[in-house]
Amino acid sequence: MWQETDNKLYRKFEFADFSEAFAFMTRVAIEAEKMNHHPLWINVWNKVEIWLSTHDAGDVVTEKDKKLAERIDKLL
């Protein structure tokens, strides 16, 4: 579930292993590139943490972030 904190949408994902986490990141990267809207993220082994905000709008959450979050959820 996405949480809105510090003007960002945040979600932590956990996978079986690094390969699954990296495959997920690849799918997210493709969607982000289509939208020209790129996340801040961290990957350590089987965990991926993502923060979404719109830099052009003053680094706050916008509809663009919510739309990307919805697309990311559909990749699971």
C-alpha cells in the first residue's frame, strides 16, 4: 500500500530474491520511461523501495505520481 509522507508517495516491495526484485525494477523502468516520470528508488537484495514526487511541481505529489503508482501496482 502506498503511503503519502513528506510530499512523496512511498512503498516498499519484497520479493523472493534479487532476480525477482531486479525484474520488477526493469518493468517499472519501462513504465516510468513511457511516462517520462522517473522514481527515486533503492534496491537491496530482494527489497525495492520507491518514492514518487513531481520535481517540476515543486517536489510534491501530483496526479502524475498517482498514475505511475497505479501502473506499478499492476506490475506485481
